[in-house]
Amino acid sequence: MAEDLRDKLGAQHLPLRDQVLAALRTAIIDGDYLPGERLTEDRLAEDFGVSRNPVREALRVAEAEGFVVILPRRGAVVASPSSGTITDMFAVRERLEALAARLAAERATAADVASLRALLDQGREATQRHDLARVAELNSTLHLRILQISGNPWLSSIAKSLYLHVQWVFRLGAAERAPHSWAEHIQLVDAIESGDGDRAERAALDHLDAASAAAYENAEGGYGAR
């Protein structure tokens, strides 16, 4: 992982702090750094091939975003999404995704549905390969695509930062959750394709009920190695 990160950071044209922050977020979301894992400045500087200064700055932003906790006398550790965090996240998702599913059912074109079917195929293949980071990425991509198809730009705008956390929480439980989630996604896309807004909204809410239950269970059980 460290060699890949160093190669990528050197080729980008963003401020170094922003490059380190993006790489740190990705490593946390993908499960390379697990909840509770200590992240020393020296370690991250070595992993990313940079000095400690941009690492220190990136850690402060990551703490504000909820990905990292900085503890007295221990330093930075990867945050552990709590039950309260899960509650807040799904409260927002229920409002956004139920409305987006209803609107998508009313507005989706044949090409829109085909794009969702393609994502379903990719998700199934990634699940079969046990590529959990890719499964989590595709999960967020599918939901963001439905928000886009809804035709309401405010939904997509509001969801942008939320879905980094959605992807992270999903990744932490993906080993158990992924097969069930993609089966529910098929039901959701079928409902959108039907053009029935009520059916699509119900499918979205059923999916979120199952996803939130799994996320709560994972949070209550603690986050071990995946």
C-alpha cells in the first residue's frame, strides 16, 4: 500500500496536505487502517512518502471529519463509528434515499436503468471475488447514481460528504453484509425500473432497515480485523 500511495502523491497537483488527506481517507475507508489502530505521524509520513508537517495537518482535518480521533498522550487513532453515529447517518439516509428512489422511479430513462444494472453486475462480481473495498465503493456509487437519476441536484450535493462515511461503515461489515445488500439492490433497481414511486420508496426503506440493523450490530460488536 505504501509504495502505491507514494507514487500517486508525487504525481498530483493538489496541495500536499490535501493529497495526504485524500490518501488517508481512502486508506481508512478501504480498511487498510482499521478502527482503533494507532496512526503516528512518523508511520504515516513513511507510508505516504512525505514529511510530518502535511501529515499533521491532514490528521487535524480527518479528525474534524470524524475519521480520526486524537487522544491525549496517545496521539491519533482511527475512529470507531459508534451507535450514535450510525443513528445519525441512517436518519439522513432514510430521508434522502427514500425521496431519491421515488423520484428516480418517476424520471429514470432506459439508459439510466441500464447504468444501474451495470453497477449491479459489477457489485456481484466484486462480491464473488471477495474484493470488499471495491464492493463498498460500488455500493456508494450505486446510491449516488440513484440520487443523480432523481433529477434533484440538492440531493446529490447534500450527500457528497455523507457517502464517504456510508462507504466506510459498509466496508467494515462488508464480509457479512455484501451478499444480502446486493440482493436488496436488485429489488430497488427493479422497483425504479417499474416506474412505481411508492414501490421504489418502500424498497429503499426496506434496504435501509436491513443495512442499519447490520451496521448497529457491527458497531455494538466492535470492529475487528476484516
